Amino acid sequence: RQQNPLDLLSYDRLRYRLLPYIYSNAWDVTHHRGTLMRALPMDFPQDARTLEITDQYLFGHALLVSPIVQAGATIRTVYLPASTGWYDFWTGERHEGGQVIAVAADLARIPLQVRAGSVLPLGPVKSYADARSDEPLEIRVYPGRDGDFQLYDDEGDGLGYEQGRYAIVPLVWHDGPRVLEIGARQGQFPGMPVGQRFRIVCGTGDATSTEAHYVGKPIGVALPGCHASN
């Protein structure tokens, strides 16, 4: 069916929200020879069924993308790789891996699943990438197993990162005690803000969240209500 302009706007907003995740993964590609678009067997070599999947892929390590590839489709079947749980990015609904599920094929919402244990940074919606914002950076945690993420930032332009002008904030989710550890900032760059506001959110869809003010020193943020069973 014909694409609604509002559908396109939702993808534009999603792109801006995912910029911290995309930028950090781009650094992983540059510095660690990582891969942003990943075939499923790269992360799930023990799951033989992933060898048969040709129309799904991982975007970074956290997001499972299942594009709508059939005209007029209203339902899309999605295979969830085994050995981990998966959450619907839009609703927070959880499913066990190793099974096929049916999801709505809505043009406004591409099917996105998030791997359990993921730490997913999301920025505010902006009018352009370098626009200033007073909103906190949202850090979504998806319970069910331990996980981590390296949050990368730099000047945003030029090649200063090649001379070491960048900063990394380690984010580690400890699933047992339900604590997100925000580690000591590593590195710096001109114009880097001294402080940063984080809004820590449980990705299960239950709206559990708390705010933290980070100034580069290690802090721990507890989310006691963030359980995989939610």
C-alpha cells in the first residue's frame, strides 16, 4: 500500500533516537573492525536455524531487524535466535529465543527485537544531528542476562578522533542485583560537557526509570523492579 508521510516521519525520528547507538557502533567498526550489519550466524553460530534466515539481520549486537519484504503484508513472521530472550522494541513484550513469532507488519513500525542483556542508548529527537538538546540521554536496559555497551562520543566533525580526541563511557548491566554500572569516563575532547544527564529505563515496557547526573566518575544506578518476567 502507499506509504503515509507520517510513517516516514516515524523512521526519521527513530534514526535520530538511535544516533548514540549508531555512532558508538561506527566507532567499533573503525577501532575494533566490528560489523554494523550482521548476519545472524555471526552472533549465533550454535543455532543452525540462523543459517536459513536470509531476510533478517542484526544491527549492531542489540537489535534484530526483520524488514517487510512482501507487498501488502499485514503480518511478518520473525525467527528469534536461540540461547537468549528477546524484547519487542516498541512494546517491551518478551519472547524466548528459538521460536518463530508473528508480528504486525505495520509500515510505521518495522519489526525490531532487542536481545536480552542489551544496554541501548537513545538520544532525543532533533532537527539535525548536531543540534543541542537539554533532554537527558536515555539508557534502556533489557533484563535477563548481564550485558554491556561502550558509549562513544567525540567532537562530531573532523579527524580529531585519530589523534585520540574522543571519550568512552562504559555501561555495564548486572542482571542479578539489577544495577547499571556507569564506569569512569575514558578520554576527552574539546568542547566535551563536564556533566551529563542519563535517564535509565527498563526496556520491558513497564516505565520503570530513574535519572542520574554523571560527571565522569563511576556510579551505580539500581533498577530493582526491572525483571525479565515483566
